[in-house]
Amino acid sequence: MNDLPSRSDIDDKYKWHLNDIYSSDDLWEQDYKKAGELIKKAAAYQGKVTLNNLAQVLKTQDEAVMIIEKLYSYAHMAKDADNTAAKYQGLTDRAISLLVQASGLLAYLEPEILALPEDELKEKVKQDKELKVYAHYIDNLIRQKQHILDENSERILAEAQDMASAPDDVYTMLTDADIRFPKIKDEEGNEIELSKGRYSRLISSTDRDVRKNAFEALHNTYGSYINTITATQRANVKADVFYKNQRKFTSCLQAALFDDNISTEVYDNLINTVHAALPLMYRYADIKKRVLGLDEIHLYDMYVPMVPDYDKEFTYEQAKEMVLSGLAPMGDEYRGIVKQGFDSGWIDVYETRGKTSGGYSSSAYGVHPYVLLNFQGKLDDVFTLAHEMGHSVHTYYSEKNQPYVYKDYPIFLAEIASTCNEALLINYLLDKAQSKQERMYLLNHFMDQFKSTLYRQTMFAEFEKITHEMAESGRPVTSDALCSEYHKLNELYFGKDVVIDKEIDYEWARIPHFYSSFYVYKYATGFSAAIAISRMIVQEGSPAVERYTQFLKSGGSSYPMDILRKVGVDLTRPQPITEALDFFKDLLDEFEKLI
């Protein structure tokens, strides 16, 4: 393994089939033209919206935006497969610009809906079959009334979205296309080019020098660009403050959670509940220090498995079989959808030069979901496959059972299906463990999930809260301030017995989720909910699967908390998080007994 392969080196069976969206770029161009015409048609209703034509206006808007999202899905996934491909950078920019244009031209609609007599509007929704499908949308719109501006202001805000996305665009191109990482030596002494994808393998190496060198090389590379990345992050935060102010929210946090109808107390409860359980993380670090036989434990030691003999490599084919086996409690229908994804070009598997790092699930309404991976053959990659297929099956069920207006499940619920898949997989692997050592290895992996998802994502969430409060209070958002705050959080979350290496100060600069503000806390709340749901499925069987399937089919047809209650979880209370942390304690107890 030396330099990264190019895309042409990879067999087509390991690439996603974007031709399921458009079989040619010419068809993309035809839909681009059609979408433009539909936007004009929908815009022609400006000043003319009535109770009688409202259903038609909404349907025309939906058709236009549906096509634009399809255009964007094709373009951005083609770009993500190779960020150096200028053609698809161009198509992505055009799709985004068209969406911004549509947002501007259609900005009149919601203010005009809200200008209709509220009582008459609600009655019309009850009586009109075509309008009834929009009942929740209109109810939610009325809820947001105090934060929706006049028509001209809404148009300005819509057109400003293109500028507001610039920090993320610049950051993505810098970190995915332009930054080159140095070469370091692997376990055999061979020089290899470091990459974000390879880092996840190297940081878990049993060779301490390898993981130390990878840790320092990666973070110091980001450190060499820290002023530029601070500028993109500062601009991103300032954009959030701008929109918060325009829409008359008291904080960026309130503004971010408002769309999901989530109280800021849920966010604060998460941080406070995890703070109360930090001694469990300190205990985890102490166990790792003892098992690894270290005089002192550093942050670059936190990712190495404590049972290295079971640090196996897996082929992609093996990973697929493991995921399908782990999902057996979900039944044939669910597993059939997963298998369809494996066999039908939903997934782009391997890391290549210029490819976007990490993993995600995306979709184009009316086609099928897609998954981007950078598969490296580690157990973490097996879980990433399970995770992203959870997203994809959620999307599949949602889009099959909901009209376009409700196809997107609320962001607050987005991480539940993905993490539930992971929890079911770990349960399966623990059940089939053949030895004490294998069980210890899997317990270690599950404990690491708590560390990386419940604790680490909560730490990220707290960092976002701090950085936005800095901007809101007029405190300068400088690289020194960001690095200092991040260092202090690492000291708090890992405790005084872990050496907080200076390179960690730059870690915030490599977290792309910070450009989707106040998103990461949903990993932690979703993880907690998923633990609860997976235990119901294992213990109850079919009744729990049926409740869960109804949850998956609900899309965005109701408010997140109401949808989640369908499956028996209430995240307005700290109980699910507390129960998840109690389960973490049980894992620590069992692991310590096996040492």
C-alpha cells in the first residue's frame, strides 16, 4: 500500500450507479431546463395565493424543488467521487444556484399562506382532499409564524444562502482536494502517504510509534492551515448569528433546534447528563492504561484496541455478510432492502484520490438511497457500513411511504436508525463470540462506541455551543481562542490522568460536521434512543420490529418527539441517556472482570 489509487483503478462493482438518477449528463441538462420552467410557473402565483389554489401552488413548488434536489444529488455525488473533476464541481454549483434561485422566487409563498385567515385555512385543510396532505406542513408553518419575515426579507434571506454556504465550500475544497498529508512509516517501516481515510487505521495501530506519528502528522497538517480554517469557521458561525438575528431567535442554538420543534433544554440536559457521568470515561481511560501497560496514556492511545490479537481485517464481502447476519432480528423485509442496496449499485466502497472522506447516505427522491464509504477493512468500517445502511433503509421506507413534502425524516431522528443497526450488529457479534478474548475485544469495541458517540459527540456539541456564544457575545473568534477552548474541553472529558497532547488543539479544524451547526448532538441523543430500541427489538421480537418499522415509515409527517414516541422512547427526559450510560457502566464492569 503506497499512493492512493485513482478511481479508474477500482472495479465498477464497487462504485455507486449514478446512472440510476441520470443515464447521461444530457438528461441532467434537460431536467435543469424543466426545473427552471417549473420555478417560473410556481413564481407566477405571487400575490395570487388563495385558499382555492393553495394546493396547486404547493404541488407545483414541490415538483420544482424535487427535480432540483435530484439534479443536486447527481452532481454532488459525482463530484464527491472525485473532487478534482471540474465538470461536476460546475454542475454542483449550478444545482445549488438553481436551488437558491428557486428559494428566492418562491420566498413569497409562506408569508402569503400565513396572511390567509388562519381559521379558514385550518378548515380548508380539513375539507380539501388535495390540501389535507399538507396538514402537518401548514400546522408547522403556523407554529413558525413569529420567525417568518415579510416577503421581501424572506427573498433576501433565501438569496443569501449561496453566500452563507461559502465557508463550507471553501473548507471542503481545502481539506478534501488541496491539503496533502505527509508520508509516515507503517508497522513494517514502509513509507505511506497519510490520508484522512488511512488515519482511522493508523491511529488504532498496536505500534505506538505509528499511531503517535499519525496523530502528530495529521493534526500538525491542519495546524499549518489553522488561520484559514479559523476564517471559514468564523464565517460559518457569523452566518448562523446573522440568521438568528434576522429571524428573531434568542440564540443560534434555539434557531437551530427550532425546525425540529426541540427545546434547548434537551441540548443542555444532554451535556449536563454526560458531565455527571464523566467519571465513567475517566474509568474507561484508566482501564485502557492498565491493559496496555502504559506509564502514562496519551490521546493517541485512546483508539488502539485493548485486545489486539482480535484486531482483524475484513474484506468488503465479509463485512456485508456480517451486517446481514447482525440484522436478523429485523426480519426478512428489512434485510431484503439492505441486500438490495448491496447488490444494486447503491454503494461507493473504496477510498481513491480526490474522493470525499468519511461516509454518508444520500438520496434522490423516486430513485433509491446511495452510500459513500472509504472502506479500509477494519471492524470500524464494518460498523460504518451497518450505520450508513441504517440511514439508507430509513430513507427507503420514508420515501416509499410518504409524499414528497414529508420524505425527509426530521434531522433530530436521523441518527437513530443508523445507530440501531450498529447496536444490533454488536449484539450479534457478542452472542457468537467463541472465547473470552473475542468477547473482550467486542466489549472493547462497544465501549469505544460510547466513547466516540455519546461522549465525544457531546464534547463537540459543547464546543459548538461555546463558539457560537463567543460570537453572540462579541468575543473574537480567533484561532487561539478556538484552540484554547477545545483544549480545555479535552481536559474535562478525558480527565487529569490522560495526557492532553498539544496537537489536539487543532482537532476541531478537521471536523466537517461543524459546518452543519448543532448537528452533532443528535449523534449522542440518537445513540441513546438506538440503544433503547435495539434492546426492545432483541427482547420483544416482532411487536417491537413493527413499532420500529412504523417509525421508519413516518418520514417527516409529524414532529420528531411525536414520531419517536411511536417506538416507545421519550428524549424530552434524560432517562434514555442515563440508561445508556448505565449500560456503559455494565460494559466496563464486565470487561474489568475479564481482565
